[in-house]
Amino acid sequence: MEGFIQVAYLIASVSFIVAIKLLGSPRTARVGNLIGAVGMLIGGVATLFYKGIVRYEWIAVGFLVGTVIGAWLALTVKMTAMPQMVALLNGFGGAASALVAAAEAGKAWIENTLPQTTPFALTTIALSVLIGAVTFSGSLVAFAKLQELISGRPFLLPAHHYQSLLLLLVSIGATVGFVGERALLPLYGVGIAATLLGVWITLPIGGADMPVIVSFLNSLSGLAAAATGFVLNNYLLIIAGTLVGASGLILTQIMSKAMNRSLWNVFFSAVGMGGPTGTVGDRTVRSTTAEDVALMLAYAKEVVIVPGYGMAVAQAQHAVKKLMDALAEKGVEVRFAIHPVAGRMPGHMNVLLAEADVPYEKLYEMERINADFPQVDVVLVIGANDVVNPAARKDPQSPLYGMPILDVDKAKTVVVLKRSMNPGFAGVENELFYQPNTYMLFGDARASLETLTQALKEV
């Protein structure tokens, strides 16, 4: 039976590797997700044959409850809420790892085998609790910010980062105490200090940095699972956790690079603190109508659409697809410019546009399309803000300065679809709105796009 379990774990591990590879492209992401789910099912079923399991009642209850909740979430959670859903799932993954490791420690204490446990095993237990607790509480704060249960602005207490450092040192000290004393009390200290640490390091993260923090927390959930794998001597957990941890760290690095900032800067700069910032010259805003924009689009040779979180909030991706089709009927070339950190999680815009059946070939990354903007006739910015703010390129005093942006301001005409003049999630005022080649089309993005599409058909 042990051989069967290990072969199943090997198949599941290969499935995870293939799934991650396929998830790298929107074309193959659905297949990759399915393969990963099948691999997880194989691994879970194989674990049920483990000889250490003597009762299945609670396992069955957990399986049924989890399945019902998972199916309900999959059917009811809107695409706009997917970032906070990912953050919440990261947190539950971290909590599960911490609880399993703590349960193993409790079992060893009850059986009076904790004093004989090796330092390596004790260290892995403590690390699993530490990383899992940080992931859990940090993910809950990220979820609350994304769900707007609390403000998305950075929150800093006096000497906040020194408090975070103190909590980290306490967590490490409690870990050393647990390994040295082989007692449960220090492990409780690890859990409490790490839980507070997760809250403390996430509160100062502003909305503009959410894609980075979600990716980082995803990586931590994988590392917590890998640590728990060492606790249980479970090779599948070690492999799966390492894959998630490594891929999450790589993605975090990619996100940070896209913002031209280090991970250290993301955690400690508190972008967006202190209200809207930014300096503009001519503060004249040029408002326009759907009919006027339709005329601009009808006589354009090329149109570039820049989606942002506003498109997600308005659930306007299908309206965008209809507009793209209407433009194509008039012989207008349409492309989409995708910034790596647009939205609230990595790949957010790609997922939404794929849901609306926008061809992958139409999606252009920032590096591929930035040089083309001076030749573009019209750029439609739908709910994007910080990723198109020229202050990142021009204003050394701006918190966004140095972050690579989509150079939409260099296009011949820019039309921004936005509800109001409020700044983006980073709280930084956008200079683009005041430029002489920019027009503002105020209103709900989906309603504006539907009106615009209808007006275009009548031109």
C-alpha cells in the first residue's frame, strides 16, 4: 500500500508541475487548472489509504463541508471579487498548515514523545506555525482591504515598522524556546506573535501594491505547506508547497519589477499615505459624450483599450468585447494594453477579458505596446488609474515615480471612462486627466460602453 501511495504522490506532483506550466498562458490556463485539480484529487484520495488513519468520520464530514462551500463559492463569487477570494484562500491554506503542525505537537505532548523529538522536527513545526499564522492573518487583512471592509489606504501606527520588527524577533525567540525547551507554551507564543505580525506587515500596504502582497501571501501559503510536509514526512506536501512557494516568489519578483520597486520598498514605503498627491499644471478637465467618442472611434485607424479595476467593478468586460466587435466591423484595428499590476491581483485583466472571449492575440504586454502609442489614434482607458499616470515618469515627488507605466499620454487622443475624478487606489492624483489630448467620459463603465457601442453603430 505504501508503494501505491508514493506512486500516486508522484503522479500528483507531475500534475502540479504541468498545471503551473499551462497556467502561464491564458490559452491553456483552463486545462492547467483542471489538471492541477485532478492531481490534488489523486493526492487526497491516496492519502486516505495511509495506515495511520483509523477513523474516517471526521474526514468525510470535512470533505463534504469543504466541497459544498467550494462549489458555492465557485458559483456565486463574481469575477470582480476574485482578488479577495484568492487572498482568503491563501489565508485558509496558511491556517490549515499551522493547525496541522500544532496538532502534531499537541499529539506528541499527550503521548509524552515531545522530549524525544529531534530539533529538526521541532523546528519544522515551529516554522509551519509561524509562516502559516503570518499568512492567515495577513491574508485576512488583505481580504478586508480588497472587500473594502476597511480602508484600502496604508495604515501606520507610531513606530509601526519597529513594532513589526519586535514581533518578528519575538516569533523567532519563541521558536528557539520551543526547540530548546520542548514545551508547548513557547509554541503558543510563536502562533500569537506571528498572527499579530501578519496583521502588522499588511496594514501599511496600500491599494496600489495589492497585486504584490497577494502574490507574496500566496508564496507564504506554499512555504507553510512545505514546512508541514516535513512535519508529517509527506512528500506530496513538500513538493506541492515548494512549487507554490517558488512560483509565488518568482511572481512577486515580477510584480515588483513591473513597479520598478523592491519587495522591501513595497512593504515599507506605504504608497498612498496621506491623501491624494501629485502636481498638475493646466487643471482644465475636458468632458465629452458617448456620441462624440463614437465619432472619434469611427474615423480612427487604430484603437487601444486599456482595462483597469474600474472595468472589473462595473463588470464591463462583455461590453468591451461588443465594442471591439463593432470597431472591427468598421475596419478599425483594436488592441488591448495590459499592465502587469492592473487590477487587484496578478493577471486580473487577462482573466476578465478571457471570460469575455477576447482573443489572446489582442492582448499586448506593456513592453510590446509602449513604443506604439505615439501612432495610436485613440486610447480608451477603462477604469485604470495608477498604471497610466504620467507622474510616474515626470514627477520625482510622486510616490509612483519610477514605476513603469503604459505611455497612453503619448497617443493622439485619450478617452478616460471613469465615474468621477477621485484618485486611484494608491490615492495619487492622475495628471493624465488634465492633459490637452485627454477627454473624460463620466459614468458607469458598462453603461458608457453600451451607449458608445450603440452610437458607433449609428455613425
